[in-house]
Amino acid sequence: MSTIDEIKSRLDIVDLVSETVTLRHSGKNYTGFCPFHANTRTPAFVVFPESGTWRCFGQCNEGGDIFRFVMKKEGWDFTEALRYLAEKAGVQVRPQTAQEVEAGEEHARLRGLLEEAVTFYRHNLFQTPAGKPALDYLNQRGLKNETIEAFGLGYAPHAWETALSYFKGKGYSEAELSDAGLVTSRESGGYYDRFRHRILFPIRDERGRMAGFGARILNPEDVPKFLNSPQTALFDKGHLLYGLDRARREIRNADQVVIVEGYLDVIALHQAGFGNAVSPMGTALTEHQLRLLKRFTRRMVLALDPDAAGDKATLRGLQVARQALDHETEAVFDARGLLGHESRLQADIRVTTLPPGMDPDDVVLRDPQEWQHILENARPVVIHVMETLAAGRDLDDPKVKSDLAAQVLPLIRDVPDAIERETYRQRLARLLKVDESVIREESGERRPARPGRPTGARPSRTHTTGPAPAASEGRTAVEIHCMGVLMRRPDLLYRVDRAMQEFSLPRLTRNDFERTEYQTIFDLVQKSLEQDFCEPLAYVLNGLSLPLMEMADDLLVRTQKLDPNDERVLEDLQRALLGLRRRELRRIIDHLRYLMEEAQQQGDLAAAKEYDDQMMLNTEALKRIDRALGRYTSRLAAAH
């Protein structure tokens, strides 16, 4: 992860903007009065938390990410904003040392080795007689061969040095195999295969890069039942979630992630169409993993087996499954720790339990609708604990009532929102059939005269209905391509502008790019055409700070194989840029429509008309873009 991306992952744009702008909920987004121009009538400033961006729909008509917000607010350049936000996020900004450069090259080679290991183990599963029992087992568990292929599952041969010999023959050293976690050192010297006679599950980070493996036994007599890669430079269980690389898009689309216990649970759910499932691989769910998930959604469901969430549990924190799949220990569900995570992350974390003796894969293979019903009935953690403790107990017994209240009230006190606390106290009073005043007295809180937040408090993150922001993943990929092409061929800017003007569209500007880094690079690309002291690309690279230099190098690597035909490069670039504008205009129109309907409901007809007028202007621009895209699409079709 680059320094810039690490800063963005650590800082919440809503928290940052809320320091100087009063925001309120408006659907899944937040609105307020723009801090960059005088306006006290229509809240035209919008923050999109899921894409980490903001936009002013009023006089400014600008937008960007956290870097652009700080730069515009403080009048700083990118380097100054980077220094400020890095300090705020606790990220150290410094040039890479020679050792770090060398480590990066080593990591790339290790990832290449792990990718080859995926191929090796997959071949042993599908193409060897020894792998047939493993394939039969997976099929018996309800997995189709195409699903097994898609997730890259494999089989480790029942031998001590098969993988070791194979990869040494491919030119990898024993030290590299050990660093990748594929072999283990012998006390007497030498190495042997870490994974033997097991089903292999490739584990990738959220970007799809190989990090390690999980392995399940085939022989019931073998121990441990599950074995993961050891801690390596690439593999850290507390920083990884199995299946997240494949689930990212579905999590965004569903605005919900489902956290289950095992590898096969994740795979079976994806196969059945529930592509928003991930697994912490049996470890205690860490706050790092939750913060990783928060980048995609704030709505999380923990699908726990009955033992983990039932009355056998100690109910004193958050440990989703077992301490480690390498050891068979009883699951512990820690409700208080979960509430702490909810508070810090401003998330909506719910808990659901499964039918006795069944795992998620059992449920979804039996009936996908049953799984959907289970998810829909997920409960807030306090209610889950309350009802779990009450199940099967004599609630007419005063001592039982007192014991249950003593366990639940500390959880209620930990809930940060006053309205939620009051609701839970009322529910507990009804459950125990006692007067609410007794519960309130025991909880040590007086009933508030008017429940609610004080003026100026940070906005609540409770989810309501409203237009979903555009997913940023696809947009980023297009921006990367466009920016890389423009760095390599700055002269294309002139031709792009002429083509835009043919359709009465404005020239290309820095605001066509969402990420501040690309806006900064675009400014340099423009300036490179206005000087004649050196080659344009050299001018751009010389003007970049070190963190941006890393990003620029990546842009150039990704576009090093451009089509030699200039016209095709230009048309491809033009289609991509028009696509970016079209995507942004649709997002703007959707949100303006939502703002207009909200203003109408509130009786603010002047604001509603202003939003409607803006919608009409943007709709006309969208039509012009569609006409332009139609020309390039027809050319593409004719060429084929």
C-alpha cells in the first residue's frame, strides 16, 4: 500500500470534513453548506463516505478526496496537505531506503512464487490420481468444479519434499521457499514441505495479490485440522480476510458484508450467489480487519454457529470463531468488545446464529432462501445477548431477572447513542417484566428530557435510504489508464480538447479526475506543454514529490504497452475520458434528484427549483456525451 493510500485508509472523510462543516445525513451520504463560498439557504455540499469523496453542487462545482478538501480549505499545495494528513493519520512520509526498495523487489518475487504454487497445487488436485479424493471431497461438500477453479483450490501431495524439489527445479532457493511459507526447516538441517495431503486454499489480500495458503486435512487422524501459512512478510492473518478480493464489489452493491467462520462457508455462499461473504480464517476478528471492511460498507453481519453465540459463551468481548484454526478451542463471543468496535468505527454490526449443527455452507446448499431469511433476522448485538441469555430460563424467578440485568446493563451503558440506550433499556424492561424506572435506576442514568444529540455533535452514521454513491473501484482503474496515457503522450491533450469542443463539451481539466494525486499530475502534464526546456515526461517527473513519484512510476508501468497506432490510442483515451464524465454526471443527476425530492418534502420550493434547473443542465450535458460516445462506439464496431 502506498503512503497516500495508507493515509486514505486511516482517515474517514466524514470525520475530517465534520471538523469544520456541520453535516447531516442525506441518504447514505452527508450534506451541509459549502465552506468554500457564501451560501446559507441550500445545503449543496455533499460527502460520499463510501468513495471517500466530496462535491459541491452549487457555486463551486468542484469535488475531490480528502487531499483536495484540505488543499482547497487551507490554500496548500499537495505536499503540504500530504504532510498534514500524514501526521494526522500517524503515517510516516519519507523516501524509501535502499533496503526498502530491495524488500519490495523480494516481495514481488515471493508473490510470483506463491502464484506458481497455486498452479502447482491446482494441477495436483485436477490432474493427478492422488488428488482425486480431495476433489471428490469438495464435490461432496457441494462445490462445483468451476467454483473450485475460480477460487484456485488445490491439493498438496502426500509427501515430504515434492513441492520443495519442484520449486528448486524452477530456480527458487530454499530460503525463498521458507520466506514464502511453503516449507519448514528441520531441526537437523534442511527443509520439508509445510503442506502435505491437504486441500489448499489460496489466500489473497484485498487487491487480489497472493499472500499465503490455508490448508484442511483429508485424513481425520491428522492434526491440526486447519493449518495456515506461517507469519511472513506477506502473510499476516490479522490483516487479511479470506474472500475479500472477490467480495469487494458485491459488498459495495449490497452495502453489507457477512462474516463467516470457514473457507468452505465463503466459497459455498459465493457459489449460491451471496458474494458478500468473507472469513477472518478462524482468528479473532481484529479492528484492522473491521477498518478494512469499513472502506466498503458500515453494515456488518456476524454469522456465528450456535456454540459461539449461545449460552455456553462467556459473552465478554469479540472473538468470532476460534483463537486459531491450528488449535481446536471453544469459540468465544465477546459482545462488549464488539460494541467498542461499533462505537469507534461508527458501524452497524449485527449478529445472527445458525440452526443447530449446521454451518453456513450446509444452510445455503439446503435452501438459499433460508440463508437469506437468517441474514434478514440478524439482530443488534445487545438484543442478541439479551435474548440469548434469556432463552430457556425462568424469567419469573427474581434472581434470574437480576442476573440477566447484571450482564446486559453494562453492554447498554457502553452504547454511545442515547436513543439506542433508551430503546434497549425499554426492551430489557419488557423482557424481564419490570418497570422501566427500575432498569434506568440500575443503569445509573436518568431519563433524558428530550433524547437526542446536542447541537454541533458529529452526525450519526445510522443508515437510511437514499441514492447509493457510485463505486470508485472501476473509476480508479479508468483514471489510472487515462493518466498513464497522458503522461506518456501529453500532446494528445490538444487533440482531446478539439474533439471535446466538436460536441460542445468543455476542455479536459484537473476536475475530470477524482483523486487529488492525478489532479496534481495532470497540472504538471499541462505545464509540460507550455515549456521547452526539457522533454514533457521529464518535466512531469522532475516536478513530483517522492510519494507522487511512486504513483507516477506505477502509472507508467501500467501503460507501457500502448497500441502503436496513434489514432487507436486517441480514440481509446477519448472513450475513457467521456466515460468518466458520463459516470460523474449520472452520479450528480441522481443526487440532485434526491436533493430536489427532499426539498419538496420540506416545502422549500425555491431550493427544489434550483436543483431541478441544475438537473436539466446536467441532463443536456449527458446527452452531448452520449452522442460523442455513440460516434466512437460506431467507429469501434465498424473496425471489427
